Amino acid sequence: MMTDDTPLALTLGDPAGIGPELTLAAWRARAERDVPPFLLIGDPEFLEAAAHRLGLFVPVAEVDPEYAVEVFPRALPVWPLPSGTRVATTPGLPDPANAGAIIESITAAVELVRARRASAVVTNPIAKFVLTQVGFAHPGHTEFLAALATEPGRDAPLPVMLLWSETLSVVPVTIHVALRRVPDLLTQDLVERTARVVHAGLRERFDLPAPRLVLAGLNPHAGEAGTMGTEDRDVLAPAVAKLRSEGIDIRGPLPADTLFHERARAAYDVALTPTHDQALIPIKTLAFDDGVNVTLGLPFVRTSPDHGTAFDIAGQGIARPDSLIAALRLAHRLAARP
């Protein structure tokens, strides 16, 4: 649970992306947009240089986590990477030389939260292709955080990616995999386990005592009784029946093309979809600037902006901090629950 003197732990992200300028912009908006106190884990000199390059007055203070909340009103608190690693990069030009710092920042943020020196993890965007060049074995943030959350001798938790906004919340059942692999990966067990994590997360984190879930079909028209593919009939429908027998309020599989209009959205709290883009296309259409990525199933709160590194506009000072601010505010809200 969050206390008044515990900051959010914000990771560095890829320093060549828009993360640094979003961080600076979020701190500058702290008063008028009610941004909760956060501590960036990274290189203080790099943040100072980024502010100078963008022409922003942002005092940077190198502090320990215990002093971050006190310092936050007057300076951006930064906790140096434990290894002392420095960051150097050109905006828009990702460099594998910074991969170690990116990974260390994530690891350190988790350690701070687990040691109760920070209340939640908020991650700036990373580019997986940069990290894979140095042997990073995880498909993305979500899977890496699950590995960091695993206790010795125990199975890793199932991390579930919830994309949340006030307008729409969605969960892709399969995430960062090629589309051609989805039918093989989309098992009844995976659907059931994902739905159970979502149901528990909405109850425990979002204070919804009776969450309403829907499951989109994989095929057009949800397979239309097997004439357009059998996965909906043979995999998804039995999963829904099993979940309903456990007392979980879930409907489906339903045709994905009619699941996201305004009247349909009023009938559920979150929509589960078999594929990544079935979930992300509607939420990025309806809530591009204020969507938040929340990882359910972890023993700590983790949120992030619902966008990537945007290398094409990095360093220009035009990236909007809305999604990062929404991620910080939601992390604060979720961490405050007992």
C-alpha cells in the first residue's frame, strides 16, 4: 500500500526515445495536472542535458528514494543507476550500448517496490529490438516483469496486459507473437487462466466487486458455428462455459466487429481478445492520448504509457505526456488501495 512519503518508481525507458522529454513534461505539469510524486531511476546528468537541449527549466536533484517526495515539488528527483552507469545518446538513434542501463532501471524499480521504498513501477517505453541485440530473452516489458516477480523455486506468475482508459478497457490473450502462431497458442487453458487473472485484478486493484467480462471471437462472426474456423466453437466457447461455472461473469465468444461501439461497451467492464491488435486498435482509436498499460497478475502495481518510443519525433519537444501522466495517476490510485 502507498504511503504519503513513498514515490512512484519511474524507469528510464530507451533514452533515445521520447521517454526523457515525457518525464520532464510530466514533472513540469505536476501542479496543474495533479501528477503524483515520482522518482526517475536513471542518469541525472543525462536528464539535465535533455532539459537543456529542449530549452526547459527543470532542476534535477540526485536523491535517495526516501527523499523523493520531499524534493518533488521543487525539483525532478533522480536516483542514479546502482551500477553508476552513465547514458549518452542522440534522440531518435537507438543504441544497444544503452541496453544495460535500460534493463538495470527496470530491475532497480522492481527492487525498490518490493523493498517498499517505492509504491509502484511506472515504465517509460522501450524498444525490444535494441535489447535483443544484447541477448535480452524476453518478448517485452510484461514478460520481463513477470520474471523479476518470480520467487526462487516458484513458477512465474501469468502476466496479463490490461489496456485501460475511462472509455474502454481491453486485454489481449496472446500478446507479442506472430499472427500465424495465434491459433496454436490460443488454448482453452490460456483463455481461462487469463480471464481468472483479469477477474481477480479488477476486484483487487480496481475495486469492482463483480467484474463483467466479454470475450471476442478469433474468426469473423466468431466463427459462425464453425463455418469460418473452429477455434471459437471448440476452444473459446468451452472456456467461457467453464469460467461461468466458476462464477465469473463472462460472455462470448462474440463477433469482434460489433464489440466496441458505444452501446456494446456499456455492457462490460473489460473485453478480452484473442489477438494483440484486436485489443489495441480499438483502445488506441478511442483513447490514444490517455490509455494506460497495466500489468495484472504481478505482486506489485505496474503501469506504463500506451505507446512506444516514437524515435521519429524524439528530441523535438512535441511528444504529448498525456499517457505517461495517466499512467502515473493510475499507478498512484492502484497503489493506494489496501
